[in-house]
Amino acid sequence: MELIPVEKMYRERKEALELTLLTNESGLKKRIPTSEIHRPGLALAGFVERFASQRTQVLGETEMTFLSGQDELGRRRAVENIFKFDLPCVVITKGIVPLPELLEVANRKGVPVFSTRLSTTDFINRLGVYLDGLFAPHTTQHGTLVDVYGVGLMYIGKSGVGKSECALDLVARGHRLVADDMVTIVKKAPQVLVGTGNELLRHHMEVRGIGIIDIEKLFGIRAIRMQKRIEVQVNLVHWDDKQEFERLGIENKYTTILGVEIPLVKLPVTPGKDISVISEVIAMNHMLKIYGRDSAREFSKRLSDEIYRKRAVGEFLESDLE
């Protein structure tokens, strides 16, 4: 797992977390190995057997009150109890003035100590969201992500199959582009994948024969989205008479990204075929399934019921001798 430099957290979230560095800047080279956050109350009291020293340590009003209530020897012993471990960083909340012993030992150990005016709960919530995003599993995939009727459709396929052209047509029809060419995918929750665009490319698109275009400037702010949950993957493939494609859609197909299964639609591309309209149908059909309506299965059931009904009527008439 990639370790996050403390300096990165400090530079990127200094204002949002209202952080003030209290120790030497050399401590910013330390690295944060996990998104989890810890309050070292028991460790300060002397119980360090299960001390989660690898986590970001937060000292709130409770911990600081405990330290202030100790004599000088007790304060130093409590501080030494936690700083004998390799801590990534320490944050003191509510703007509480830190003890001189704490800053002295932190500078000696090379551990950065910060102060924030935020309450302990507010700070932990904000920092947790930030760290969860940094440590979330992620990957980059070649494709195009579009928000169609609120459903995130990610198009993949060979170069030149028409992914960007399809996305451009969808944008012209009022839908929203998230990313073209390169999609950064982050696993935000056990079953949630969120796609974003490349920082450099953002909402630019390469259209063969035209070149690079800026979707936001051409179509306006309503034509783009910064991120979107990926809900269906659409594989665009060239038509092949020898290849079988889904006709009824009774058996749902899935693909796996970062351990998360999402529906897969394999869509053949032929000259004159309106992929944009089909994409809208894919999105609406997906929403119907979310609400418990599977058109293919319902049709298959009605067909089976009709066949059974006709067979039962036929058998009855055959045995009716009147």
C-alpha cells in the first residue's frame, strides 16, 4: 500500500483542517501508512500493549486535560509512553496550547505535531474523509465515462471503435461527460466505484478528424461532471457475423473492477447504428432493474405462461368428446 507523506496532507488540507505546524518542518517527511485515526488515551496512561501507533494520533480535550493534571514527571512519562513508538504525526484539537514537554520530545523524535481549532469530532470526520479517499483502492482504465440519465456508463473498446464519438453525441443530447480516454476509478465503498477524469485531460476530448476539443467551453458547464459512480460497463465491439451477441438479455452478464461486480453490456457497432439512443435505453433499462423490473425476464415468463396455457387448452379440447 502506498504511504502518504505528512507534508502532502498538510499542504493539501492545511486550510480545510485549520492546521498549524508546531514542530520543526523536518517532521513533515514522515509518512502516514493507514487511513485510520487513533486517540491515545490508554497509551498516555501507560497501557501500550495494543497501542495503534501506526495511525494518525489525535489529542482532544480529554487527553490534554489528563496530561495537564499530572506533575512534571508524570507528564514526561506519559509523553514518552507514546513517543517511544514511530508515530506518523500528532494533532491537538480545539486550539489547546500544547505542553512544552510534548513539543520537546516530538522535535527530538522527528514527529510532526499540529494544532487545529476544530473540535475533535469535526476534525476526525474531515481528516477521515480525506484519508479514506487517498487510501482507497484505485486504478486507471482506458475508456470513456458518461452520465446518462443519472446512470454512469463507462465505454471501453479498441481504439477507433467510436467511444469518444458516442460520448460526444450523448453530450449533444443533453447528457454529461465525466472523462474521456483515461478514467481513474476509485473504490469508495465495498460495492461503489467512482470514476473521475485525468487531472491534465479533464473534460477535453479527442475526436478523429477534428482533434482536441473542450467540452465545457463548447457545451457549457451543464455538459460535464467532475465524478460519477460507474454502474454499467458498455463494451463497444465491431460487428462480427461469427460472434454471438445477446438477443433476449435474460442472463445478466457482469465484469469485475477492483473486486466490485458491475453489469456488462456487449454492444456491436455497425455503420448507421445509433449507439447514443441505445445507450439511453441501456441507462433506463438499468434503472428499471434497480427498481425491480426486469423486462427480459418478465417477457420470458409471459411467453412461458402463454405456451403452458395453450398446451393446457389443447389437451383439454383433445379429451373433450362432447
